[in-house]
Amino acid sequence: AGVGFAGGAAAASEMEPNSWEEITGYNNFYEFGTGKEDPARHAADMTVSPWSVRIDGLVDRPADYAFEDILSKMVVEERIYRLRCVEAWSMVVPWMGSELADLLELAGVQSNARFVAFETLLRPAEMRGVSSPVLEWPYVEGLRLDEAMHPLTIMATGIYGRDIPNQNGAPLRLVVPWKYGFKSIKSIVRITLSESEPPTSWNKANPREYGFYSNVNPEVDHPRWSQAQERRIGGGLFSPKIPTEMFNGYGAEVAGLYEGMDLRRNF
Amino acid sequence: MRSVDRLNALLKQVPAVAVYVAGVLPAIWLFWQAITGTLSIEPIKSLEHETGELGLQLLIATLLVTPLRRFTGINLLRLRRALGLLAFFYIALHLLIWLLLDVQDPAMIWADVVKRPYITVGMLGFVLLVPLAITSNNRSIRVLGRRWHALHRLAYVAIPLGGLHFVMQAKGLQIEPLVYLGVIFGLLFVRLSALKRRRLA
């Protein structure tokens, strides 16, 4: 942990967290339906205990790690982050979590690993949304190893000091605050270290619209809408648009990861 | 009396104004909920979606009137104008919500219209509906004569554009918009094959 995680120069009011009702009632979790209220309605069907995460690939100690064991070895702290959805809305979420780097160290990352792949639970009996071919299941995501090891990248296990609700990705999910929300994969059952870039769900569904990196970038539009502005959830009927910040306002911390890269091409 | 005739007799009692009043109620209810904060967590998107979907449903209803009469004998012809104008009302609301509450910025509106194909398609559909709404009155039918019917065939272009707009805005492969588009094409096929038969006869 360190300083600046609240987002550098952001005004205090801008970091006022959204309410519990907003954070847990307005979600994208297509395994439970494509509507924003579907996850809150249907995610309770998902059994989250017992839970284990298989960590494999280029690690020293590949194994199924029980969620309780992971939790007992992690230092959980609050991280208040902005969340910017690729659909041009945003929230501020007071996550409880621990750095992904700590979890990866638990398994021992080998020196030739360059990428981290993540996989969401796929259990059709408890996930009514997966009967629809809206995406290829299970949901998969990935990060470059340096992104995964960055201190801003966390595994969240709670919100507002409570256990994370199922619709938000119980019992543990990724949070990468400088990338569009869909990179922050929910209800993770597998983490695989690899040498090559892993496939990611939205990129597979529509490579023109969703790249591997998906860093928040007001200058690179989604083909179907502008990314220059966003609407903070909770402002009601006359909620104004606010400008979107490069790297969602975390540029001071993460811009160095992309030095020399063409972010228009690597979107 | 056959049950269809009895139903038609009953329908004759329904004044068009009742359809207008009933048709406007959902809009009032939606805005009331949006203003009081009970519609949803994101009322702007909900209003946008609900009004667009109601507009499309009403457009589909106008396409259903003729086949319904042909295949079941149920006659809603007298109420078709009300359905069409209500559809236009909801689509105009949908557009206004997008302009004033969602995008807000005039420069961005134009950029979206020219740069984003799903918005171009939706806007084109709306523009085609404007002359139909303006001429949906007895005077226009009298003045335009045969040309009125020709003009109102624009509906066969505008309605599929609306369905296409719905399909194109969806993220991922979603079933609901595809069902709408399928229904629209099905009804168009029924209408156009009937028109062709009439011309051949």
C-alpha cells in the first residue's frame, strides 16, 4: 500500500462513494442477465461457499486454493476507487481487498511468466444468463504481468466493510481501477500465469470494439459512442456529464506501464 | 352473431380518444417515477430504453392491424391512426430524452448522428416518421388522395430501421432486439406479399 490510491488530485466530493444500493443494484454480470437489475435479482442463486481458486500455469505451487486460506493470508484494507464502465457511466466504490500481487506471490510466479489469465465461475444451473449466447462462457479476462503486479490492482472481497455481494462478484473479484469495468472480472475460479497474451471475452465477441488493454482513455472512442465523458451514477434525472480522465484519473500511478506504446492501436 | 363480429361491434364502441388517453398514461407514469427517484438507479437510461421500446411496440402494432383483420377478422383499422401517432409520440420522447438528458452537449449530438451508425439509422427512421405523423389526419388524406397511401408506405422503411437501431445498440449478441427485428420483417413480408397479390389481381 502507499499514497495516492484515492486518485491524486481528485476533489474530495468527486471521491464521495456511491451508496450501497447503487453499487449493489446496478451491475453488469451477464451470467445473470443483460439488464442492470438482473444480477441483483438473480445472483443469489450462485453458491459461493465453499469456493476455491485454481492457480496454475507458470507458478511454483499450482493448486486449488480454498477461499478461506487465501483470505487468512491476505491483508485486507479499504480502497476507494473510481469505476468507469465502458458504457460511459461511473461510480465510486469503497472496496475491501488485498493486492493481487500478494495472491500471486502465494503461488510463486515463475520468471518466464508475462501474462495472467482469469476465469469466472461457469455453473449453468445457478446462472440463468449463460443459456443465452450473448458471450462465450466462461467469462475470461487477462492482464499483462506488470499490470497485475501493480499495487493499484486488487482482489476485492468486500464493499463498505461487508462481504462482497454475489452480484458484485462474490467471493473474490479483480479490480483494476484504470481500466474499463469489464476487465475487473468477477467470481474468479481460476488464475493462470502464461507466457502469451490470453484471450479475453469481450475482445473475442467484438475485437473492433474491445481491445486487450481497455485502459480508460477519453481520446479513444468506442466505435458506437464517445468515451470523452461519463455520467456518475446517482445523479438522478438531470445528472450532468463529467469529463472522463485518462487512465480514469490514475495516470500518475500507471502511465509508466505504457511508455512508448501507441494507446490508440493498443486500445 | 359470430364472436368476431361481436368483438368488432364492441371495438366500434371504443372511442379513439380512449386509446390516446390510455397510450399516454405509461409516459406520465414513467416520468413520475423518474422525477420521484423510484424508476431505477439510472433514470435517464431507463426512460430512454422504455420510451424507445414502447415506440417500437406501437409501430409493430400498426403493422399488425391489417394481417389481424385478414387472418382473424378482428377490425382495428379505425384505431390504427391512434396507434401510429402514439408510436410517434414515444419515439419523439425517446429522441428528446437522448438529446436533452443523455447527451446534453449539442456538438456531441451532431458528432454522434454522423459518426455512430446505430444513431444514424435511428435518426433516419425518426425523420421518415415525421411526414407520416404530420399527415395523419382526415384533411391530409383528402388533400393528398392516392399520394397519401404512397407516402404512408414509408412506414415499411421506417419501422425496420427502428428495429435495426435496437439490434445495433445492443452489447453482445442479445436475443430480445433480434426477436423484434424478426417480427418486423415477418409482418413486412406478410404486408408486401399481400400488396403484390393485389397488384397482380
